[in-house]
Amino acid sequence: MEQKLPTDPYKGVRDFYPADMAIQQYIFDVWSHAAESFGFERYDASILEPSILYKAKGAQNEEMVNDQTYTFVDRGDREVTLRPEMTPSAARMIAGRWRELAPHAPIRWYSMPSLYRYERTQRGRFREHWQLNCDVFGVNDVSIDIEIIALAYHIFKNFGAGDDMFRIHINNRATMDTAYRALGITDSDTIMAITRVNDRKDKITDEEYLSTLALTVGDQSLALEIKRMVETTDGGDNQVVAGLAQLGITNVVLDRSLARGFDYYTGTIFEIKDTSNEGLKTLAGGGRYDNLTALFGSDNVSGIGFGMGDARMQDFLTVHNLLPTDLSTQAEVVVMSFDASFNMEAQKVASVIRTFGKRVATDVSTKRLGDKIGRAVERNVASIVVVGETETASNSYTRKDLATNTETHGTLQELFA
Amino acid sequence: MEQKLPTDPYKGVRDFYPADMAIQQYIFDVWSHAAESFGFERYDASILEPSILYKAKGAQNEEMVNDQTYTFVDRGDREVTLRPEMTPSAARMIAGRWRELAPHAPIRWYSMPSLYRYERTQRGRFREHWQLNCDVFGVNDVSIDIEIIALAYHIFKNFGAGDDMFRIHINNRATMDTAYRALGITDSDTIMAITRVNDRKDKITDEEYLSTLALTVGDQSLALEIKRMVETTDGGDNQVVAGLAQLGITNVVLDRSLARGFDYYTGTIFEIKDTSNEGLKTLAGGGRYDNLTALFGSDNVSGIGFGMGDARMQDFLTVHNLLPTDLSTQAEVVVMSFDASFNMEAQKVASVIRTFGKRVATDVSTKRLGDKIGRAVERNVASIVVVGETETASNSYTRKDLATNTETHGTLQELFA
């Protein structure tokens, strides 16, 4: 061959070998089971979306659309973007069928899409990642805000997490607006600018925070007042915090510095953070938005949703030692030919054992029998059956269970049914 | 808002509303269950691959790479392609770890990737589709060829298909090469050109086939000889056909016109066709390839695999009336607030019923109670519970089963545990 191809994947994405895939599949299974237990139904859309979906005013996160998406022009001159988040696709689909969906509100949808961002790669941040997205459409009631946060909480519990391992941070965009107005700040662009500064509060020093705030509002003492207000943790009046407590969920904190990256939130916003490293590790986040479907000329549909990424979740499970040790779905039984002349007999035996509902592989390789057995032991296969002349002639087989090193003899029916 | 956004998805792709998603999920579940029953382990790679993966000699299907892929240059000047098929990614991953995998051969891997092709849209052909991919690496033995075709067969059986609904077409590239050489055709480019003409045999008339063949080999009588050879159906000597018969699989035909689109096949090739429309509907296809991993500088690893698309599969199941009628995973129980003042009580009740393992949604919308019940009936919800003053005060609830219109009274524990 002229050229040696690299075996690396594209920069910033992951290969999922079977052991990696088993972990991702486990995360997906826990996610979907929890979502369905709350009555959410699964949907999906293509990763290819018209770019205009992310450019419309109200739907946008400027930095992301301009610098961080995969956007290209297709062979038919259409501008296409690999979806960087799922909410715009969900809003598009909801708007497209709102007339038939509306009577059934609250509509609960979940999805586990792959999402794409062109960003600098770092631990837990990939250019392709998967995310659980749960949204409730069509009912703007605080009990729904509480319900969807309870769902996020139960996902962590279903993974085996203790309440001390994660904390739910809650804020409300509308309440914050009122607070800013009470400080004399009424311009919504300024409020949005302050919100963006707050979004980085965890990642910068107090001094940096204060000076950036002062630059944003053009007034040092106003900046101090904002800082003081943002750092108030008195949350006795927050209905969401109170409602979660009624459901027995108490690892919750009112956090007025919580901002969320997206511009489209209008009410409750929340994030779940790993208590082992709260500043950096946001494990899930979401909020209520009221203006997304109107972009499509549909009725305005209130929604609340959250996203939870697979890579961060895997980090969390690893750090807290919550990943089950055996997630493999490999064969329970391996049928080995004694030598190549019995390969087809081994296939026939495997075929019969499968009819008893077992996962069965064959080893018809050219390895010596001893090596075949050795490899099965290495892989923690439960049982093996060797097929050679005696077995084929007698129709009597030996099932060897590798963990206990015990042998049982009989027909396949007797051994596996 | 300035601009009304369209609610249509990008051209040539599908939105999956919950009812559509339930069908796709059903197909995925049958696929993965069958693959795992044969000892295949799931893997995945990114949809983003370096474009060079599809341009290397031996890996290529010229037409596809040049005209039909989504290829673009990323912000870091890397040429990227949305994967149009999975085999090159699998070969890349296998080559990357062959040293540690080799002792465990045969390696059985499956995946259910989304694949991307820029092609004219038509029924059952989308720009984004999903495909079951199963491959066995590292053992070149005819019993493995038979096993993997048996897996494809059992997938159809697991969907409830009768043997009369589909037929397995089998050919062998090496055997065909020998036959061409016997006719005096030794140039491999000419043989590949003939193979490409054969690939379209089903879709053109006999006259067109013959004239294209004559143009290809530059000889009318040689074209006739090729046609006669290709149309021979005598398959008594084909080991794969014979082996499948030993496993009880007999809806099989030796088909010397079978060519397969990809250039990289070297031995057994096969397709599964819908008998209700054999010329057009290939439901699955694959074959043995021997030169893919060598491109990466790895040892040469023999492999055999097949792909099976979700859209074609759904068409097949629909045409043959094999789709189960209720695939929904919606809530089994809907807890309704009597009015908005009981929304939070309804959430608490739902939360308790979930602890008994039920899928539970709440209806805390502003609809009147009668409408809430009506919508639950429309959606075929199994049971409802109404939460109002009496229930909250007494801690006694009524479970109404909608199909039978029966009511049961008691504590939540008594009703749902």
C-alpha cells in the first residue's frame, strides 16, 4: 500500500471500544429508564439542521453560533449545522405539530442526542458528546419546574449517588430581573451582560468578578451592590426549593450567581454540581424558556428542560466509584471446535444453545484447544463447550463452568434449557 | 419576531416524533438482542472521520467518495467527512488495537451507527440513516461466513418474518474471478468493471445489460458467455449454501449476478432481498474483505460483515404487517390534580407511585378535570388517579383503570405496590 493511514479518530472525539461502549450504554439505560418512569417519551431529530435554526434572535448564544459550531454549505448550497444543542430542534418539532399536541399538554419528551461543538479539547469536553435532554412543554406551573428537577435528582440516585455527592443550584431569571430593577438597572442588554459575568463567577477571583462587573455597569459601588445581592443565599421564599423539600429532596441551594449560558431562559434555572469540585463540574443544567416556539410562527409554548452530558456523567461515576464492575454483554457460552474439521459442528451446537435463550459465541479459530480455553478464562466467559469427534458421534456434551471449574455432562437440552 | 423560521427538518432527513421513535427503538432492540445472542459486542465511533479514511486505495468506492459524501474543512483546516459507512471506522479501530485483540479472534463487533450520504432522496433512501453493522474479524473460515449469514437470517425471524418473505442471495468474488479467468478475462480492472455492470443487472433490461457488458469487454460473444455464466444458478458446490442448509436455513439462492457496491470484498458476498419486490429492495448486504486493516500498517486481518438499514427494515415490516401495534413506553399511570391548588399534591402522589416501579406522569395543566380524563382515554393510558381535597385529607385514593372502567380504592401502597 502506498500510504499508511492513521488509526486515530478525528481530533476531539472518542472511539468506543466494547468496554467503553458498555459504560456509555449503561449511562443511557439509566437515563432512559428514569425519564420513562416520569412519563417522558423519547424523540430524536437529525444531527443535520438548517443553520438558520441557531441564528434566529432569541434562540442564539452568540459566541457559540459564531465560533463554535460545525457549519458548512452542502452540495445543494444549503447552509447546514451539526446540532450543538437539542433544544432548538425540540422547539422546531413542537412548533411543527403544536396544534395536535397542545390538548395533551404537559408534553414530556426526552432524547439522548449526540451534539457537536468545535471547541478546544479538555478533560470531559469533547467535540462530539451525548446528552440526555428532558423537556416539558405547554404548562407553565411551578410544580412542573419541581418535577423536572426531581427527575434530574432521581437519575443521580439511580446511579447510586449519595445526596452528599452532588448539589442542586437553583435561581430564577425573572426574580433576578426584578432584583436588578430594584438596583436601578432597567436596560435588558445590561442585565444580560451582568448575567454573562455571573456565568463566569465560579471560574474567576472575587477581584476579577468585581472589576468586570464594574466595567459592565460603569459604576464601582453599583457593582458592589450587585455582588452583595448575588451572594445572598437566603432562599426561604423560593417555591422550587420549598417544593423539592416536600418531595424529600434537600441537597438544594438557592444560588443567585447561577446564570446559565443560554440567553433564552426566562424563569427557573438550575444546575447540578459535583460537590467534590463544585466550581468546575456542572453535571446537568437547564431552565424555563418561553419564547422558543414563537420563532416558528407557532403559539408561544412555555417549556422547561435540562441537559446532562455523558462524559461528565462518566467522570462523576468514576470519581465517586459508582460504575458497576461488569457491564459486558459478551457471550455467556463459547462453543469451541476441537479442530477445524469440527467448525461446522460447533456452529450447529451454538445454534441449538441459542434456542434456549443464551448468548453464544463460537471459537472456530486456528488456535490450539488449550489456547482457546485460556482466552475464554481471560475474558471471564461463564461456560464453554468443546465439540469434537466424541461429542458429535454421541450427541452428549460437556458444559464446563469456568468460574467454579465444574463439568456437567448431557444433551444440549439437559445442559442449557 | 422579525422572521418566521421553518419547522421542516433539513432536506432528506427525518424527525422522529415519539411514535416514530418507538418504531426505530423497536428495530434497534431486535437488532441488538440478536447480535448479542451470537456473542457480538457493541462498539461505536464518531460520525466525524478524517476524510482520508475514505480516499485510500482499496477502501474506496469512487462514486461515493467523490460525489456522495458530506465532506468539509474544519476551523483547524482538517478535512472531515460524515461517515458514509461504518466498515472503514471499524477497520481503523481494529487495526489500532490489533496486537491486543488478535489472541481473542474471532472478534465479533456490532454497531448501530447513523450514516450520511448526499444523495437524491427517494422512498427508503435518506441522507441520514441508521444501520446495523455486524463484523467478525481475524478468522477466515467458511463456518464464520455461514454464522454471520445465519445471524442476519435470525434477525428477520425475530421480527416474525416467514421464510417466504425474504431470500438470501449468495455469491463469491474469488469464485467469480476464477470464472472470468476461465473465459480469458485476466485484467482485474476489467473484472471490476464487469462486477459494476452486474451490480446494476437487476435494475436494467436484459438488452441493456448485454450491450453494457459488450461495451465493457469490447466483444459481443464474450458478453454473451459472461451473461450465460452469471445466470447459472447451479449452486450444489457452494459451501455457504450447503452450510446454511445444515443450520436449517433454506431460503437461500446462489446468485452469480450478485456484485455488491463496494470494491473491497474478496470472498463470500451476500444480500437479503424482500421477495415481494426483489429487484429493488435489498434489505441487508455484506461480504468478506481481506485488505482493509493493511491500509493502517497493521497485520492483514480478514473480516466479514454486513449492514442492514433502518428505513428499509421499517418498510419491510410495514409491507408484511409485522410491526407490533403498541410500541409506546408512555406512562402507565397519570396522576391528575383536581385543580391547580392540588398540583403539588399530585406531584407527591406521583412520586410515591414511582417507588413501586410504575411509569407515572402528572397532568397539572389548566384543563378541566373532565378534559384531563378525556385526553388520558385518547392516549390509552392504563390507570388514572385524581388528587383533590378528599384524597389529600384522607390519604385514600381511587385508581381508575380506563380500559375496563373499573375503580379501586385504598392507600397508594394498596393500589400500586
